[in-house]
Amino acid sequence: MNRFERAGNPATEAQLEYLDGDFRVRKPGAFVRCAVTGQPIPLEELRYWNVDLQEAYSSPEAKLKRLFERNPALRRS
């Protein structure tokens, strides 16, 4: 998202296309939901996502949780 794109209605959930190092707004809105916690993430605070799964995450911990869910072999004993 760049500075010329509008955040949209504060009560509306945005739809994004997650790219490497950036994202594209498909439907304007003010937030997206974390794929793990369901927590709303304001677009200006969105830092973590997965391009392959097209999912947003609220924190590094949420992203790691999803990674471990999908790849149990990565867990330490």
C-alpha cells in the first residue's frame, strides 16, 4: 500500500493481495484479520503475512504458530 491509497471506511475489512515485501489493496478497508488469532490489524500496522497462503498475521508469534501448524517437523523436541 502506498500513501496515495485510501484506508477506506474504518469499520470495513479490507481485502488484500499479499506480495513479496508489499501488498495490493483489492477492496478498500481499514483493517484485515489475523489468520491465526482473528484479531483485527489496521493496515498501517500490518507487518507480517504469508504470500503463498495469502494470510495476514498480527505478530511474529502468530506467524510462527501457523508455520508450526503446517510443518510439525520444524518444532524443537
